[in-house]
Amino acid sequence: MAFVALLLAVGVAACGDDDDSGSTSASTTSTGSETTAATPGEGKPAVTLGTKNFTEQFVLGELYKQALEARGYTVNLKENIGSTEIADRALRSDQIDMYPEYIGIFNNVVAGDTKTYPDVEASFAAGKAYAERNGFTLLPLTPFSDTDGLAVLPDYAREHGLSSLADLTRVPGFRLGAAPEFRRRATGLPGLERAYGITDVEFSPLTIGLQYQAIDNGKIDVAQIFTTDGQLEGGRYVVLRDPKNIFGFQNVTPVVSTRVLDEQGPEFETTVDAVSQLLTTEAMQRMNAAVAIDRQQPEEVAKAFLSANGQL
């Protein structure tokens, strides 16, 4: 109940004033004396929604799935399918029809674009152009950005004088725990070397989610984190600044097969976007914490948030 109250508080902040003209709930049509609910998804082909392999993706999958189902769409959810590389292959081979992605990762990993963009709008425009050339559509970005980062314990930061990634050059042989793909991505070890000259690293590949346990137990010195991780609430870790912005902009964009989007009609995109626009950094951190720390089920967390925001 306490968690639901938290979500209600976040929901009210996300929604702003209640306004019937902005509601995305199913409309009604009147035929004579009868009133029936209009369900835009009724009779449309089923859509397969994929999610990647960590907590926030599980929450996002449930948010989009439940909102779409509330409007009559049929959604098959494939959770935990793997990294971006795997999700992209699944989309291209029609194993899934859509999945939530981070715009900087989309550009870097899917489009092979390693440019540094001045703002998120430019990053999104580049990704959108690539997507349209390849049979995808990028739907509007979320307000929150879940950027990669590196974090250390406060004592370790004080001992070595750490406040930014550049300071890590003074710590030879530090132990870094991160997802396996961090080793080769431009937003990983190659980026640290290119931008900051960091090369003396003992790398430990870890399943996403296990890095906090590893750093707490002293098995690593530095952990890859996501800035909306629920574990970051309360100041238990020091997130190192990235003055050269190697991690880029990471607002979420639902990536959808253009063919599927055309089949589903305009209300499909409207429904997805209505959810996306509610997703502030505070909302995502609280939902992520509810799942990763409080052991709530993603479907329960998503339902509470959507209900609080008038999406169910």
C-alpha cells in the first residue's frame, strides 16, 4: 500500500491538471439509445513486444503492454530477450514487432553512428532518419534519460579523489564490473580510452543487476550503472561525472516495425506516446526501485502507475 501511494504521488505529478481533452482512454460512441465503448485495437493483428534484459525494460514492457491492451490491442510480451544487438536482430527478422530502446544506444549499436550530437533532438533526428531507411519507426522520446554511468562507493571516491571519469586515470588497475557488451561498445571501454585515456582496467563482465552486490562486497571498485537505477536513491553510491559526454543522450524511444505500425492505425502510436510522456526520471527511479529492491512484480508496479495516471 505504501508503494501504491508513492506511485499515486508520482502519477499526479506526471499528469498535471486533469483535462478531458487530453485523455487517451477509450472513447464512447452512441447509437440510438445504446452507448458502446470504442476499442481502437479490436480486430487488429496481435503485436509482439520485446524487452531487453534488465529491470527497467521489464517495467517499460508492462507499461506499454497494459496500456495497449486497455484499448483493445492484443500484445504478446517477450521479456528478457537480451542485449540491443539481440533485440535488433529479433526486430529485423520479425520475431518481435517493437521494443523500447535508448536513443544513444540505437544510434551507436543499431545504426553504427558514433557521432557526438549537441542535444537530444539532433540525436533523435539522426536515429529517426536511419530507422525510416530500414523499415522501422522511432516513436517520440520519453522525458527521462537513462544514461550509462560509472559509480563508486563514497569511501573509495574520497580515498582516490574521484568526482569525474577523468579522475580514474589516477587509479591504475581499478576493477570495473559491467555488462559484457561494455567491453566493446563506443559507450564502454573504447569510449573511456578515446575520451579520457583510461586503459589500465581490470574488467569483470557481470549480468546487469549484479554490479551493486559486487561493489558492495568489494569484488569490484567501479560499477557500470544506469542513472534511473532504483539503487541510486539515497546517495549510497557516487556517480562519476562524464564531462566529455561519452555516454550520450539516452531517452527511450519505442522502436516499431513501420509495417506493423501502419497495420495498427494511428491510435496505436497515440497510446504508446501517452505512456512515454508520463515517464519522468523520478517515476522511473521509483518503479525500478519497487521491482529491484522491494521485489514487487513489474506487472503490479506498471498497473499501479498506469491506474494512477488514468491509462487503464
